[in-house]
Amino acid sequence: MDSKLSENIKKGFKEIKAPESLYDFANQVPDIVESMNLESPSNYQYNRRTKKTIFATISALACSALFIFGVNQSISFANYVDKYRFFLNCQNS
């Protein structure tokens, strides 16, 4: 059954008439791709990693700023944070 199906598909594709311009375009595609200045995959991964690093850094700075703002502005948050030993050590230095 699979062989009959594949034969019918092949016959169907042979009967389809494609315009000559499509064949011309297909022949030109390799030249077009070569003329394009595409980035190598290693550069793409490097740029992606750099963007992730920058995003992580900015996120960490934003969280730190919110934490410091919360400690300075909210008395209850400052009292809550005061219970933890790590923050006491940071405060004393």
C-alpha cells in the first residue's frame, strides 16, 4: 500500500507543470544566499548569551534596588529583614 501511495504521489508531481521562472529562481537561490552577509551561528550564540547576561544583570540590579527601597521606606519590612543574620552582618560593615 505504501509503495502504491508513493508511486501515485510521484506521478502526481510529474504531472504538475511549474513555470520556467520558478526553475530560474531555484537556480539563483545558492548565489543569493552566498551574496548575503549572514552571521555565523557562533556569533549568533555569542550575541544571544550577551543579551541574556545584560538582562540578568539589569534584573538583579532592579531587585536589589527594590529591596533597598523597601527596607528604607517600610518599617515593617525593615523589622522583618532585621530578623535574618545575613542582613545584620551587612548592616554592621
